[in-house]
Amino acid sequence: MLSTFTRTLFAMPPVAYMDGHGLDGVFSGHQLDLHALHHKAYVNKLNKLAKQVNMQDASVEQVIFEAANPEANSSLAAFPQRKQLFNNAAQHFNHSFFWSCMTRNSRPMPPSLETRITEEFGSIDCFKREWETAAMQHFGSGWCWLVEHEGELKIVTTSNADTPVATLDMFPVLCQDLWEHAFYVDYENRKIEYFKKWWDSVDWDQVWSNVIEAQAKASCTVCV
Amino acid sequence: MVYEQAPLPYKSLEPHYDDRTLDVHYNKHHTAYCTKVNAAFKEVGIDKDLEYVLGHLDEVPEAKRQFVANNGGGAWNHTFFWKCMAPESQRGEMSAPLKAAIDRDFGSFEKFIEEFSNAAATQFGSGWAWLVVDPATKKLSIMKTLNQATPINEGKFKPLLTIDVWEHAYYLHWTSDRPGWIKTFCHHLANWNFVSAEFAKYQ
């Protein structure tokens, strides 16, 4: 969990499959190494900016929410680099979440998740095709998300650094990086290949765990 | 009206722009934009030229407007971008009138490069940085646009030079080093002959 302990610096979490050997034919080791550089750059900038507004001890979710919703923090509202703070905090969260959604030797979907997805999308195949379509149709940089929102699972895309955790009522359970840096070395312009291959690396156990956590947060009216 | 994707003005930009990127960038990314905008024009019966349409997007049916803006912008921006580069020995120098305007509006060539480079480096996500002129005042300025937005959408500022900062433009060679791409573009690729000729149109 990103926010359960204090630390003096934001940091990229350890990622077990970033050992240079790639990820199940989805990403080469080189692609992942390069992608880690992007994440570390966001973290470095986040650390510099968060110190300037005394938010170095906040959770990344709090930084994101307050940078996106200036009425929540009046001193942040006046910060000239509020947008940059948002971008770097959000990209740190988004990338950390993305890494956590993938695993080596991924296992089939747990039956409970399969049931839930089938209820919402008709079938697992329908879900995957809807995801791939949303990802293909998204223009420019951004992310594709499965979110828990108002009791339903929905596929949404966001632009650039935008993220569901900037809202109070959308809880991410799965995401995929649509920025070209995420896939260009391995796939060049062949985006549909990336989207179709990516399923081989998804950690469906983690996704189900995210669904449970999202449901708990959604029903909690006092927690922040 | 069918938008024709003009051939590249050169066979190669090596060693400063790698052939593989040039190939994928032109034959896949740019071609796809041209194909898609032509399909959209046919679908909604648009008969005007691309530059007109991009400056009058409100005349495109709303259901297709963003698609035309995205893909038409991509088609137009890339055509302009290829002309903004040349093999190193063929780039020429800024014309005297352009150099004078650069010195007047930026202080010096170096300060112009710094401001242009900064715009290119800070365009978050995908987009472009531009040197533009306001024909009404003749003043030069720097703009940046998101995704495939372009100065000709609003029409007030006329483009003179652009750099593509979508990651696909530079990732195979420069990977995460966008500043390195920008520096190479400014010092080894920018086609000053073309920029000077465009500037002359508005004098």
C-alpha cells in the first residue's frame, strides 16, 4: 500500500519482474528498463515539488487529490507549479498501479472475478474486446482503466496523467499505460498487438483484490 | 477533396534522424492520419481542402469533428514537419529578414532556440512546439499544441517551424531523452531555408 507508512521520499516500488529478463513475451527487459527510467524521473520531480508545498509526508493519493481539487488545500491552490505537481504525483501513482497489475506466470482469473466481469460485460471476451477498442480509440497519451464506480465496473480512458484517484468516487482495479513510451521499443506503431498480448501478463488475483478494496472504499463514507 | 500525402522531401536524414524512425513515422503514423481523414471527408461529404477544414472545424458535423481535428491535424502537421527538416548540408541559414526578426523578438538566435526548446520539452504528453508569426503585427512567438492541435485551427498565427514531440517521433533512437532529440533537431535538422521562405510569405 502506498499510503500506510511515513517516509521522507516518494519512491518507485520494487517490481519483481524488472530483473532484465522481460515479462512473458509482453515486454522485453529493455522496454521495462526504459519504462522504469520514466517512472523514476516522475518520482524525482515529485519529491522536489512536494517539498516546496510541505507535502513530502502526504500519501501520493492525497497529493493527487489536493493538486487536482484546489478547494481542498488553499496554499496548494496558489502554488504556481500545481499542475506539474499533479502530473508527477499522478504519473507516480499510475505507474506504480500499472506495475502492480502485472506479474510473471500469471494465473487464470479467479472464478469470483470471472463472474463479476461476465455480469458486467457479457463475457470475458466481450470485456477484453471493449478494453482493446477503448485503448485503440484513445487519442494521444494516457491510460486505460477498469474502475469501480457507483456499484459498477466500467472501462474508462484518461489523458496524459489524469487518474481516477483524483476523484472521490472512482476506484481503479486495473490499468494499462497507453503512452507510446510504454510499448514503442517492442511494438513500434503496432498498438493492437500490444493490447492483445498484454492480457498474458495481467495479475488477475491482484485485480480481484483491487475490486474488494474498491468496494470497501466505496462503501466507507468517512475514510479519506 | 482527397488529401494527398506528399512524398518525403529526402531519402534519408541520417545520421541525425534514423532511417527506421523516418520509415515508421512517415509510412505508418503519417499515412494512417491521411487515410483516416480522407475516409472521414468521404463519409460526411467534405469537399474543401484540409487546411480550410482545420481552420473551420465548426463546419464539420459534431459527431465527426474531433476525429477530423485529430486525424486531419496529424496529416497536416506531419506534412509541415517533414519540410521543417533537411539533410544537414542542405538546411541553409536564416535569411537576413528572419534573423532580424528573431533578434528583435527573442533577443538573439540562442534565446530563440532556448525558448523553442523549452516549449518542446515542457509540452506534457504528446504534441508539438512551433515558431509562429502574427501576420498582422509581424511579431514572432513560440507556441505549443497538444496532440494534433495546430496553429491553423485558430488561424491567427502562421506556422514557420515545428518539432514533433510525440514519443513516436524520437523514441527508437533517443528513448526517454526528449531534450537530446530537441537539441539535435535545432542544431542539425531544422531547415532554415524553408523557415525563411515561409516567413517571407508574411512580409
